[in-house]
Amino acid sequence: MYRLSILLHTIFLFSSVVLRAAGHGFVHTVLIDGKEYQGWNPFSDPYNNPVPRATRKVGSDGFVAESDANLACHIGGDAGTSVLAEAPAGSKITFQWVYWPGDHQGPVSTYMASCGDDCSSFSANSAKWFKIDASGYSANDRQWAAAKLIADGASWTSTIPTNLAPGEYLIRNEIVALHSITPQFYPSCVQVRVTGSGTGRPSSDEEMTMQQVYSGASWPNIYLSDDLGSYEVPGPPPARLGGNDSTEPGTTTTTTTTKAPSTTSTRAGTSTRTISSTPPATESPQSSAQCRLVRRRLVRRRSL
């Protein structure tokens, strides 16, 4: 009986490791203009009733399908929160991801959407988004933007356009993983208030819903395609923002994407918190070896 108990306990522990290894990733923190904002933790926050924060909810560390109505900000991210992160136009925003597997390769994009007067009551699912940066596959480096994200400590940094008109916005960072038969979307959104004297706003042809962004998009087979150099990240080019244009749009970090303005984000408002001298505690990511083992098994099964 004792041996059976030990065996069952071992099976439970192994299953927990495999499930986490087979998991994906989410944005743990967002750093804007020297301040750190806690992301939504799908493993603990649903049970802890956390205080409101600038980041919107994510339903899990899993993906959202292209056909899902919650493609914009993940499941649970349609509804707003009472908190904004503040940052001047031109400031940097860094999305810090955790648990991102090495075989989940694909493009990375950052979008923004105006909330109008109030992000707390603004629906992400019906938002019109404009792109501020995007990176796909680099033929020179022979790597995807997701690989660069991993190399940079699982982080992605964008710049808020310097000429962007002040106001309340959503900033959306997204990785699209192409290791599976169909693309897997991993979006994360934060509410910000942009400050400054800019007057730049996107034109109507630079804004679209997320469903419009990916409508009719073609996706390469990252395992079989010998030449990915012609791949372009779906969606419009980065918005140039008409107005007192004080900066030239930047270029993306890969050679196959369209020219992109430096990207983005901002933070605004009420109930902001200053960055702590010590980083917030994070759950330790599972070993990459375990992740690779699980992924190889999945790939073999799909190839049968």
C-alpha cells in the first residue's frame, strides 16, 4: 500500500511537470519609463483577488485561436480596469515574458488602440488597432523574432511614437507561434496614458480590428520551408501618425517585415506604483530540456 502511495505521488508530480513543460507563456511584468507594472498571473491571480492593475487579464498561459472573439487581448482581456500606466510619448515599454518555450517560433508585433475617453470601459475586442512595430523572420540571422525575444531574456521592448497625441491607449504585445498545424496567438495588453504635446493620430487605413489584421493571412511551415525570406508579418505597416511628425519611423529587427516605426506603449494614471528596488518574485520556468522533449514528441505525432 505504501509503495502504491509513493507511485501515485510520483505520477502526480511527473504529470505536473509535463503539463507545465507543455504550457506556453504570458507577460509577467511590464516596465514603462522606469516603473514596473505587474502582469496578470493566470496560475495564481484567479484565486487571490488581486488589486486592480494596468495590465488586463489573460485567461491562461495558453493560446487564443484566430477565430476567437478574444483575439485582441486574450480571454478575459476585453474588459477594462480602473488603473492606467503613465509614460511620455517616446518612452520605452518592455514586456517581460515567462515560460516561453524555445520551439514556439514566429513573429512578434506591438499594436496600440485609442480608448477614447476612458480605458476602464473600453472593449478591446471591438478596438481599431494600429501597428507600431513588428518583426518576423530574419534571412540574414536565420532566426525568428521569437528567438530574439528569448535571447533578450524573454523580453520585448517597443517605443511609444514621439509624435503620438496624448490620451488613453491600450498597448498590445503579441507572439504568434508557428510550430503547430495552425498559428497560435499569445496577446497581452496594458492600459496606458500617453503624455506629451504630439498631435499624431493614425489614419483610417492604418487602423483595423485584430480579425481584420489576420483575415486571409498566410503562414509558413517553419519546419519544411527552405526559404522564409519572402515572409511578411500580417497587417498594415507601422503607422506614420499624421501630425507634428518629429521622428522617422524605425525599422523592424528582421529583414522580411515592413518598415516599422519605433514602438510603444505608455502608461497613465491613477493608482500607479513605482518600481521596487527588488524585482517581484517570479515562478521558476521549467527546464528547457523538458520542454524540448515534450515538443519533439508532439511534432513526431503530428508527422505520423
